[in-house]
Amino acid sequence: MDLHLVDRIVEEGILKIVSAADIETLDIVESETVGRRSQIIQARRRIGALPPESRKAAGQSINKGLRLLTESLAERRAALEIEVEDLLLDQDRIDLTLPYGRPSRGTHHLLTSTMNEVCDIFRSIGYQVAEGPELELAWYNFDALNTPPAHPSRFESDTMYVEAFAGEERSGPDELLLRTQTSPMQVRFMEKQAAPVYVVVPGRVFRTDTWDATHSPVFHQIEGLAVDSDIRFGDLKGTLAYFAREFFGPSAKTRFVPHFFPFTEPSAEMLVWFNGAWLEMLGCGMVDPNVFEAVGYDPSEVTGFAFGMGVERLAMVKHSIRDIRHFYENDLRVLEQFR
Amino acid sequence: MRVPVKWLAEFLNLPVRDADELEQILVSLGHEVEGIEHFGPSFEGVVVGLVEEVVPHPNANRIRFCRVNDGSATHDVVCGAWNFGPGAVIAYARVGSRLGIDTDHPTTIGAREIRGVTSHGMIASARELGLGDDHDGIMVLDELGAADLDDVGRPLEEVLNLSDVVLDVSITPNRGDCMSIRGLARELAAYWQIPVKEVSPRLATSAGPTDFDVSIVDPEACPRFVAHRIDGVTMGPSPLWMQTRLLSIGQRPISNVVDVSNYVMWELGQPIHTFDAEKIADRHIIVRRAGEGETLRTLDGATRVLESGDILVTDPSGPIALAGIMGGASTEVSAETTSVLVEAANWEPASILFTSQRLGLRSEASGRFERGVDPDLPGLAAARTVELISLTAGGVPRAEAVDNYPVPARPRQVAVGSGDLSRLLGSEPSFKESLELLRRLGFGIDGENGEATVTVPTYRSDVARPADLAEEVARLHGFDRFPDLIRYGKYGMLTAAQLATRRLEAVLVGAGLTEAQTLSFIGQADLDTLRLPRDDPRRKGIRVKNPLREEEAILRTTLLPGLLAAVARNVARGNKEVRLFERGRVFHSVPDSEDPRIPHQPVHLGVAMVGGDTDAFSATGLLALLSRITGSELAVVQGRIPMLHPGRGGTVTDGANPVGIVGEIHPSLGRAYGLDGRVAVAEVALDTLISVPSAWHLNEVSPYPPLVFDLAFVVPESVPAGRLLGVVELAAGEDMDTLELFDEFRGGSIPDGHRSLAVRVTLRAMDRTLSDREAGPILRHIARAVEERVGGVLRGRA
């Protein structure tokens, strides 16, 4: 038998199979190509008539051809069946750009997500997260932080004081106030835990400020504190520069200039180069020895740095928010833009 | 503090005059520059002119007709002033010049006809030029010593040296010494390593010493009082150069004597007060604390009622000045004053702060005393003041001042070792370099090999410890020159409660709620609106002593007023479906269990929802979801709560104690907030949700097929569905897999006061396939239990 003849039969068969336009035609093609009367089956019947030395090669060739034809038929059949189903499914067509109803996910408040983001940046370099009370003793908010009794920030024009428990009169360090900074938690934390300390403290703070675009009586801060046996000014700079790059992006540049805070010495302010300007972003400094003494740390044994930043300020700078009131009006049209 | 660059340049040879460069240097030294302003004349096109001829106006008596030479031509000008004659050098506003360009109504000078004569421009008065209040006549520049014939034709602003660049520098509270031109000059001099010019007043005098007694009763209140007398003074306006200086720093010129005191305060940082020496009784000054209720009429005319902490300058007749803050009216210098007593004193900062704050009298002087003024300064400042008074108002100063200085300040000495600096700053700069930096800043240095004694100048009261010296070293060295290093801590993990809180918030957000942040304050009206019972602990809110508004005078005891107001505001703004949650602290007037010195201030979780298909189940469903996520076992006990719908609200319990509320708000409460429709709320103490241990254990699942039975019971209305489910669950025993209530039905054959509740019980054993035969007794047991416990009758089974 001429093996080329088998190849030709298979070629012609496959051509017929792939050009079958519908399942009915394919049924006919199937009987023509692999049916009882098909050429290839006829050829297989004739193998026995071949000389013994040719039988094996002819058998292999025919079986291979038969397999090819069968596979092509199955493939074509599956394709045609999908075509038929797709025709039916076309009836089920919809316009995907039609509105699909309200998205069911809400949003985190930007202040919360900003605080989480900042805390996570510091967690990535081994800082704990702690929170403290909002109603505080003057001791924690001022005295232990080396703020003298005669300091303007203690005036009622800056600080909100509250009544103590019924009938109780308090004065000096025992006075109850709404904390004006998250720094008191530094003191509480050090009272409870021996050095080393690496902690950030997010939270709500209060000042006697009337509302305008950049002031509100309620706002948020994140305090940070690192105390160890050998912390130096360069550690403060590098740590906060790392934070700035993580928060504002890798191109954020930082600059430190001298400043004054009662609870740090030396004190500094960190400026961040963002959107074409140097912006005052946070206050920081080396922990004042008086603070260590107030919490019972030995200032000759440890050094440390502390920093504090305004959460609203961070969020406003990063997300182009011009009015602090957006954070507290809770208008869904604003809240839903938060991500 | 406003710092004119030209004034600064009087104290040192500025290598740099560019304002931006100066700003950068000041900022690097710790002096923030808040603004850079160009101070200049309020006019343009005005020149120095010479009056060549003055003739009467042909048609008017009160005005004259002048010929004014402006250096290139002679012009006809009509003028109404009479304080000059031919030969006067004056300010000539040419045609086209403009006046008042810094005001809202600048005017352009044109040629205009006055009584038939055309005036080409005008001769200007000081007030018209914005150079003071004087409007009695025109400015006669040669009489004022401000210009002469050589200046004719030159622009007036150039001749008067009127333009300057003024830096607005913000001085930190610890740097009282920088509240002066000389103080900032010192800082810059240290930076550039150049000298600061000395101020050495020269008093040409033959008069005797100041013949006053000064008694200091309380040397703590007043460490030093210098009084210097000058006689033969003529009160009047100060010279133009001084007026210009004061205008450039934003101070209004008043009179020669008063202007000098302001000038010296700005120049040296020592506030000065001037008395009319003749008005002080018995030439005796007594400095003491005020008696309670004592009064003083200050020179603004107000009568001040004093308290015992206030410091007074008095004479034997009574108070004559509120020390360091404001002088008294009775001894104020006036136009008739001829003899002035200059006070340069040092006051205790805290007393000045409290008094000025209480009386609302914060001034340039009090701002300096609050920060602390160099006790060594009054002698020099008093001499400088009388020198300038004699220069601007004439008069002869006394040869000596009275200087009562009971305990002269001695420069502080600080021992510092190299380790004191390097443990804060690192190895750079070296100890030797550090000492050199301190020396440049005016500190005295003794020793250098690892140990030194640093002598602190009296004007640096803020420096007392090695840490303070480290700051001085660091800022002059330059903060930017220290390396950037990172410090790593050891515990970057969140606590279990912090993790649970984050998870819980993520679930709420995923469930379609949006987080709100509301204020921590509420008002009495909020509590009334909530219809809280009289004895409810939430009514006993802690009051703010100095609230911004009465509506925000109480610390919130519940999150609901804030949330409901936020929901209502949204609805009013057209947001129809609003679902808010808030996590925040509330404040209770009971001691905190961990720190009994402060009130208990637990974190609450609050929810408020409106719109869509919101109803009480929206809130109970959320609680169930949170409960499941956190593993806490919150349950709802239905009951009447005044703020909630009587049939759709209840208490949330942790199985034993109430921990919150849940349900729909009472429609009356909705109306109070302007909310229609069903408003669902929940509020729970966050602790109950997040304090559950996070470890949990998997329950093995059965590989065997379940048997499912639907049972319908007729139960009295008084039986809550939750109760029925509890009874069924208990009775079904250990082979019960799941239990679900799927239908509630009333009417039809169900008797009044009853309802049908259908439950689906799925039975599945862990160790075998349950047969129907085994299920029979279980179902009968359930039916009996329901009948016995809650009076329910099995109505059907499928």
C-alpha cells in the first residue's frame, strides 16, 4: 500500500472536518472520514492483504491517521457546540457599563488610616504602639515634661480644664485637663517600662482653639519615643528621615533646624521638601534630662529622642486637603473619597 | 520680631544682605523667619525741592503762591501752610507723583487750579507722606536736619533713607536675648565669626547724680531697678530717622521721649519706662507686690484692680506703674514734661506673665520680661536711653543713675566633659571644636582636654546644663552636618487588642459602613434629647471648665449624639443612605480602675444608620457579625429603653452584664434630629469585643450525611425567637449540627396572641450515618421541651 495515499486521505479528511460549518454537516463528515465506508477504514481492512514485511508500517500509519481524524472531529465538535451555546447566551447579554448599585464597602476615616500608616512605618523598625488617656493630670501633660508652672501653654486660652470628681478641688500637678499633646503617654510608658523603649503613641488631643481652616479644638497627634543606652542626635535624624521617605515617597528630602520644646534638648523641627516647598512637619529633639528624672530613669545611663507630629497636618499635606473641618464634618461626599 | 536689615547692619558688617540668604542662616540657627517685607515710602515721584520765592495768592488770603525748584526746573505751586519761607528745603510732590500708595486710596498729584492760579504739584506735610501725624505745616526738611540744598532734585525716599528689608523673625520662648537687634546680631556674628559693635553711650554732663531713692521690698520680684534722671527736656516729635526706624518695625511714633524708649527696647532688648520725674512724690520709688484689691489707673485710662501677685512701682502716694507691663496715668510724660526719670528694671518673668495674661495686657515689654531679660542690661540701657533723649529732646542727663541691684547676677558656670557632648551628639564635632563653637557664641571657656568649665553670659539664662551646651554646639555646627542613622527597636508587633480593633474596623468597612470622627464634646441638650433617665450615669458627664461653647461643655458619655448629628447633617445635604461608625473614648465621672487619679474613659464603638432597608436588624446583624469575627459572645435582650423604639430596641450583654444598646431610635428622637424613617443604632464598649483571647480551636466536621427536619411551633407572642432557639438547641443534644429559624407566621389558624415560628434542625453525628429511627426520639424530645419550657405546640413537621 502506498503510505502517501494514507497521508492524503487524512489531509483531505481534516480539511473537510475544519470546514464543517455546523453540527449536522459535521455528522456527515464524520461518517465520511471515519465511518465504516470511509477510505481509511477500507484501507485498514486491506492490511491483511499486504505482504508481511509491509503490514506493520501500514498499520502504524493508518492508526495514526485515524487518531488524527478522530481528535480533529472532537475538537471541531466542541467548538461548534460552544458556538451554538454562545448564540443562545447572546440573549443573556447585558451592558457592563450600566450602574450596578452602590458599592457596599465603606471607608476608614483618613485620620485613622493615616495614624495606622504612620504607626506601621515605625513598627517596621521595631516600635511598639501604645495609646493613653485623653483626660490627663497636669503632671503628665506639663510638669513631668519639664514645663514650668508659669508657662503660657497652661493658660485656659490654650488648655481645656475639666471638673474633677464630685466635690474634689484640685490644683497644680493634680489638675485634670484634656491633654494638649500625646506626649504625656511618653511619661506613663516610661513609668511602667524600663529602657530600652521604642514606642509610638497615636491619639486625640485638645486645645482651646476656635475653628478655622487650620485649627480645631480637637485634633490628633502621633508621639514617638526612643530611649536606649546610646541614642544620639544622628539617630533621631536618620529615623525621622526614614519615616518621611516612607510616608511621602522616596524622593522626600528632610531638613532639621533648631527649635524649642521644654521636654527636649537639643530640640529641632523637621522640614520636608514636598510639592516644591519646605514644610514644617514635626517637632523633635533629644529627651531632656529633667524628663528622665521625672520618670525615674537615670539621665547618665540613658539617652533618647522624642518627636510629635500632627495627623491632620500630615494628611492635609499628602492629600491636598485645604480645610481641617473636612475631617470632622463627616460629609459622606468627603469620607467616601478616603481610601 | 521685626528686624530691619539696615538696623542689623549697624551692629555688624553684614557679609550678606540678601534677605533670602539671611533667612536661611537665621533658620539654621533656630530663628524661624515668618516673612520678609519690603519697607518703603508710601509715595512715589516726590523729590526734595527748594522754595525760591513765596508771594501772596492774588485771590486768597489764607494761601500762598510759591516757586519751587526741583533741581531741573522751577514750578508754580500753591500752598496753604505758613511754617516756611523762601529758602526752605521741602518735599515737593510733582505732577504725576503718587501719595498713599500703601493705602486703599492712593492719589495721583495733578496740576489743578486753586482760586484762579494753577498749582503744579504740591508741597507735602509729614502726614501726607505717611511719615507721621504732623499736619500743622509742611515738612521743612532742612529744619528737621533731614536734607539740605545739595539734596534738591533727589528722590525723597533716597534722601530720607526710607527703603529697607524687614525680616519677621519668630523668637522661641527660651531666647529672650534674641528679642533685640543686638541679640540677633550676636547670633549672626557667631555664625560669621565677626565682631559685634559695642553700644557705649557717651553722656556729656556736668550735673550731679540722680537724686531719687529706690527701695526694693521684694528683690525676687525685682532683682534690679535702675533710675536715671534727665532734666531740661523739650517734648516734641522725634527726628525723622527715628520715626522711620519705628515705622519699619511697625511701631507708631509718639513723641521723642516715648520713641526713644521703644527704640532702645528694640535695639538692646531692655524694656524702658519713662516717668515725668516731677510727678513722683518725694523722689522716692518703692517697688513691691500689690495689695489685694489695690487699684491703678494705667496710661490707657483704664482702672486696673490688682491682685497680690502683681508687681508695682509705687511712690509714697501709691502705685505709679504696673511693673514691666504698663505705666500709670498719674506720672505719664506729657507735652509739659521737662524732667524725665528713665526706668530700666528687671522683673520676675512668671509674675509678669500671670499679670499680663490676667489683665489682657500683652505688650512688647511684657513679652520680653516673660522670656527673661538680661539682669546685667539695665545700666547700659538706661544710659543709652538718656543719651538718645538728650540727642532728640535736648536736656542734660544726671552724671549717675540710681542702681538698686541687691544681688548682682553672677555668670553661671557649667562643668562639661567630652562625654557629656558626645553621648548626645556623637563623635563630631570634636570636644575641642565644640568648645570653639561655644566661645564664638559668647561663652567663656576654661580648659580643653576632655573637661572644661564653661562660663555662661548673663543674657543666656536658658543655658544651665551640659545638654543645653550640646544644643548650642549642635546648632552652630549645623544640624545638617550630623549623619542620618536609623535606630531599630525590638517589638514591632501590635497587641492582640490592637489587632482585633483593626480587624473589627476592616469588617465594618467591608460591611458598608463609613468611619466618622465626631467631637468629644456634647451639651446638656444632647443628653435631654436622648431622654436618658435622671439617674442614668451617662447624665453625669464631666464638665469642661472653659468650654468654647455651651453646646460643647460636657465630655461625651455616649457616641450617639455625635453620630446622629453627623447622620442628620448628611441627610440634610442630600446623602440618602448613611451608615456611619465611630470608635472613640467616652468619659465617665468614676475613677479609672488602673489609675484612680483620672476618670474612667473607655473606648466605645458606635453605629448609626439610615436609608435603604435599614431597620433594627441592620444593627443586630452587625453586632452578630462582629461578635462572630472577634469570638465574643454578645447577646441582645429586648426591652424598653427610652431613647429607642419601644418594640425595636434592647440591651446588649456579654452574657452576664449589659455592655451596650441596640435597636431603632425612638421616632421622637429622630424628629429631634430631623431624621425620617427608621434609624438603627448600636453602641457597645469596645473592650467586650476585643478583649476575647484570640486563640481558637477548630471543631472537626462530620463526613456523614445530615438529616434535615423543619419544625413549626405555635408559641405565645411573649416568647422571643431567641428563647425558642435556645430551648431547641439544648434539647437536640450533641448530634445537632445547625439550627436556623426560617419563618415567622401570624393569622390563619394561629390563635390570637400567638405566632408560628419554623426552625430547621440539621442532625449529623460525628461517627456514623444517623438513621430516621434514631432521629425520632430526638425530635420528640425537642417538641416536649418546647412545650414545657415556652408553651409552644408543634404544629407541623417536614
